[in-house]
Amino acid sequence: MVWFAQRVAVELDSRTYHDNDPTFATDRRRSRRLAAIGWEVVRATWLDLEDRPAELAADVWAVLRARGL
């Protein structure tokens, strides 16, 4: 998910695609580069979606509210 006006993105991480060094490093580099230009990346896992969706939603909304949504 992306909120362009607020410069917020939610990125989902899974072991399927993030359980190797190159992918992990690429994701961290992308997050760092986005932060350098004012974006905030909220990282989430499948377990967050499956087991704690309300907590994840509350965290995302808190970030969006802090950025003026």
C-alpha cells in the first residue's frame, strides 16, 4: 500500500521472498533511500496480517495521522 501525499508505504515481508541475503539487503537499501527523501516505510509480515491485523492497522493509521492524514 502507498499513500503518496503522506509519503507512507507499507511493505510486506515474507520468508518466501526475503529469506536470502541479496533480497534482504535490497529491501533495506530501498527503505533507506525512501527515508532519505522523506518517505516512511512500515514493514509488516504475514503473521502481522494473520495474527495481529488490528495492531498493524493501528500502527499504520498512527503513522498516517502523524503525516497529516
